[in-house]
Amino acid sequence: MSAIRSSIFACAPTTIRGQSVHLDADPKGESLLYTNGKSVFIRNLAKPEVAKEYTQHSCNVTVAKYAPSGYYIASGDERGNVRVWDTVGDEQILKLETHPISGRINDIAWDGESKRIIAVGDGRDKFGHAFLADSGSSCGEIMGHSKVINTVAIRQTRPFRAVTGGDDGALVFSNGVPFAYNKTIQDHTRFVQEVKFSTNGEMFASVGTDGKIFLYDAKTGDKIKELSLGEHGHTGSIFALSWSPDSKKLLTSSADHTSKIWDIETSSVVNTFDLARSDDAVASQQVGNIWKGDHLVSLSLSGDLNYLDPSTSKASRIIQGHQKAITAFTISEDKKTLFTGSYDGRVMSWDESSGVATPLKEASHSNQVMQMVSSGAQLISAGMDDTVRISSRSAPNDVSVLSTNALPKSVSVSDDQTVVVATENEVQLFQAGKKVDSLPVGYSATAVAINPQGSVVAVGSQDGKVYVMSLQGTRLAVVHTLIKNKGAVSALAFNPEGSLVAAGDSTGKIFVYDVASGETKTQQWVFHTARVTAIGWSPSGQYAVSGSLDTNVYVWSLDKPTKRIAITNAHALSVSGAAFVDEDTVVSTGADACVKTWKVTHHK
């Protein structure tokens, strides 16, 4: 009677246009570190499907950085909080929580001894603060900027030095420890986006919105040279830089859709990676990067993680995922492919075994995806753009776009591929890719389901009733009105035999009804504390799984209705989808933009 998470298919990093994303990696070069929403993700660089999630921030996390020891991570959020937590084991024990500035944390840097931290960003009284990692006590002042600080770096060897760069175009060089103002460097003409010390501690480099790259002496802050004077430089803002392990090369990423490797000694470009997408120039702007060991990764504005191969000057691999909350989810009939739709309308398919995601561009909506279902080779999705999109798995670009002329609240499909859509005031029927009928209802419809056999349709309403109707041709006739639910019906699902229908509501209660008699089969599935968002049956019909706004997933048993398997806090903020892959494997999706699989041990 338990559930263990077996995998997490992580979301993509959060990006903001015109702003650098400060990626990081652990000292061994095994794991990539980034943020999305209220979560921090630790993702294996060689096997990106292997990931961990940290969910203890109460608001959106903006940056996370490893301590040089590798034992701790410091993460900052948009309210100015910094949490220092343990990376050893799964407990993620909190070491320190502090509030160094009063606004958004833009960047964090550790010193080489893993003892001191500088956090910078947008504060009312100051833009940065230096403090001890174990106590939060001050260990210097970060001064000299007149606007928001975007980036900070600390020299990893003694004598310690710190550099900050901000919207005022200035670099401020500080001595340490304690950190104290040394001088202001005014070489950049626009926003400074990122600064980093070389691996050997002899130099530091800065990049900015002016498209320039400068190199400085790490001990004195004196300028050595400008790297970007040649004709092969970037033609747009530069958002990120990373040093090679031997400190002889530099990786830069720019809004001109390219990443470049520079030879420091000759000031020349060794490689140019053109990462432009023909379908979306803005989405292919490069806003972050990391160079750790053999891994060179550049981040697109779309959230794509591009693995760069210097031997070919191309991306050898692109890791993709959702950036926004997943709002719709379904599984293919063969259980090998997962389909997800998100708040921004993006639709993706995932290989269930490897976690590799592929965007389905033609199947995507221009607004939030409300619900997705699949039958045979067809994928059907309904969106807030008032359309239903029907696509074939064999020809994913061949998509039928059908207008519903109103917001589709819910969609369902039978084995014979009859599609039913519930809008506010009617139930619409689609067959063979065409709308065959619209049937007005005298209530506010909230959910719809059709049994696998295509003979019964259930419609949930705002007043908590479920109307069970027979479907003959295109005619619907009410057979039963089910009245046990006390809140608006938010999720409906027929069991595989089509003999039972489970109805979840806005109060967190799920009732299972017998379709033929209209009698209540089970009324003990009542442990959710908020709106039920999804219900799925196991292949045998013996078990059901549900997800809710309360962040929990429950696995229920028909034979033992009082027993349940609880997966608490399955997804940060809320669960949006839940389904069985097989009798012992559950998949869930949520507002954290992740897909998670769970191994379930049922009650004996």
C-alpha cells in the first residue's frame, strides 16, 4: 500500500525575454541546476531524464547555485529570500534561510571555501549583500551601483575578489574578505548581463546587452582587452558566458541565435553554433549557458537546452519540455507515449520509457489547453482558443482544427472515435473529423465523458448533477440524473467496461455510479480537500487514480473503497492529470510543468 516515484520528466528552465538565465552545474560536472516556478531542478547532464526537484520556496525561484564543495545549494526567489540547503541524501535539509535584499534575487555567488555568499538583485535599500552561509551574518558590503544588479562572481582562490554587473552598465570590483568596494569599471555602454572568473582565477570576463566581451585581471580589476572587436563577434545582446575548464576558451550565448567559442589568446572565434529556428526567431535567442567538463549547454528563450558539439559546430542534442504549468494530459492506447498540453497552449509528446519530449507544433493551441484525450491513433485536444484539434500519431502535422464557437470545458472520445465536447450550454458531437450535431442543455455544463463503447454520455454540471444519457446516432436521451455530488462536477471517467462512471467535484469528493441503474457504487473516495482535476481507471477497472488542486494523488480500490494509497505533494501548486500506464504504474502531471511516474504497491 505505497507509491514510490520512479522518474521525473522535468520541465524546461524559466526564461524572461531580455534577461540572462544563470545556469549552474555541480563541481563534478554531473548535474545541471536551474529553476522553474517555485521549484529548483537538479538534472543529470548525461541522462537528462534523471532529475530531482526542490520545492520548499513559497514563491517563484529565480536562481540557484552549487557551493564549490558540492554539499549545498543556495537558491534565491523573487521576494528576496535565499535558502541554503543540503544536497546529500533526499531530505534536502535546510541549513539557512535569510532575506539579504528586499526584492528579486537575480544572481548568487559562493566563495571558494563554501563559507560566504553574495546575493544580488533588485532591492529598495540595497542591490546586493554578502553574508556567511552558516549564520547569515554580514561579511562585507556590496556598493557602487545606481540600478539593479544582474550578476555577481567571486574569485575562487585567495585573495578573494568579487565583481558585480548591473543595469547601470557598470562593473563594480570589490576586495575581500570582508568584501569592500574597490572601484567602478565603466567599459560597457548598456546593461551588464553576466560576469565570471576564469577557472584558474587569473581573469574575469563580462558580457552585456551592448554585444561586447571584456577581459580583466582578476587581482587588480584592470582591463586586459576587449574580445569582441573582430568581424566575427555577436550581432545582438550577449546574455551568458562560461569559461572552459582550462581557462583558455570562453563560451558566449547571444540574442542573435548563436553561441560562440572564443580563443582567449588570439581573440578569435573558434566555433559558431547557429541555433536559429526557422519557425520562431525570438524563441531561439540564447539566454544562458554552462561549460562543465565535456558538456557545453546553451539555453534558448523557448527553454530548449542545446548540447553543443565543438567538432561539428552544431547541437548534438536538444532537451525540451514545458515552461508553463501542464493543464491537460492523456496517454496513448499502447501506453508508450504520453501527451501533455500547457497553460501557454504548447502540446508535447513524451516517450514513456526514456522521458524524451517532442513538441507537436501543429497540434498546439494559441491559448491554454483545457483537456486532451486519445483513441487509437488519434490525439484530440480542446483549448481556450475555442477549437478542438484532432491529429494522427502517424502524421502529427496533419491536424483537423474544428471550431466549437464557445469555450470547450471538457472533451472525451470513445473507441470508435466519436468525440463529445461540453461547452457552457451544449454538448457537441464530432465524427470522422466533422461536427455532426450540437445539442443544447438547460444547465451549465462543466465536464463530459463518453463510454468506450460510444453508447453512453455523462455530462457534469455546475450544480453538482451528472446527467447520464444514451447516445443513438446523434440523439442524446437522459437516462439517469445522478445527484450525490455536492460541488460542481469537475472530472468524469468511465471504467473500461463502460458500466461505471466516476464523478469528481469541486469539494474534493468522488462518487462512483452504476451506469445501468444509476445507483451509487462507492461513496468513500472523499479524501481530496480541493477540486478534483483528473480521474483515470486502471486497465482492469479494479483501481482508479485521481489528482486534485490539493497537490495530492490518490489511488483507490473498488473492492476496498476505504483503503487508499496517498501520494502527497505530488506536484507543487496542483495536480492537473493522473492516469494508469499499467496496473502498477501511475503517471501524473501538474502546475510544476513536470511529468512524474510512480510505482504503486496495491493493498492485498
